[in-house]
Amino acid sequence: MTEEEEGAERARSALAAARDLLKQLVTIDAALLTFGIGFLQNISKGKGPTDWLLSAVAAILASIFFGVVALYAVVEQTHSSGGNINNGWLRFNSAASWAAFVWATISIGVFVVLAPINV
């Protein structure tokens, strides 16, 4: 195998890994959103700081949006002749999706820590 073929194979492998990682992230985000909607009635009765919940929901929605756009960028790069993982839009959307996911996780954690315990 030539060096050029090895480079193309590495690029395909990197794009496949990015695609799988982004699909998992979007799935986790959707599960968190579904879980939150399922327990919305219980959460709304709580006396916790709702600003953190609103922040988490906004971050989850942003993470899903940027994750889906990043998946489209992966598909575009996969089907282009010189596609690689270092495409600007792919990197930006992937990083934005991860940053929003981290912010959602922090927001949920802060809400849980600050919410009073009803015994």
C-alpha cells in the first residue's frame, strides 16, 4: 500500500470514528431531553433553581443541532475525494456540540446540587 493510500485510509477511518462519536452524542442528548420531558411534571413541582434547567435544555437543543450539522459535514467529507477530519465546518460544529453537551451536564449537576431535598 502506498503512502497516499494509507493516508486516504486513515482519513476514512477518522471520519468513521467522528461519525460514530457524533451519533452517540446526539443519541445521549435526545435521551436526556426525553428523560427531562418525561419527568417534567415532577421537576416543575420542585423548588430548585429553574434557570439552570432552562440553561440545560437550551444547551441540549444546541448540542443536538450542532451534532446533526456536524454529521452532515462528516457525510459531505466522506463523499468528497479529498475529505478529511480537519474540515473547518466539521471541526466547528463538532466542538460546538461537545461544548453545549458539557454545559448541559454542568447545568444539570448544578440544578441537582442546589435543589432542596423533599423528604
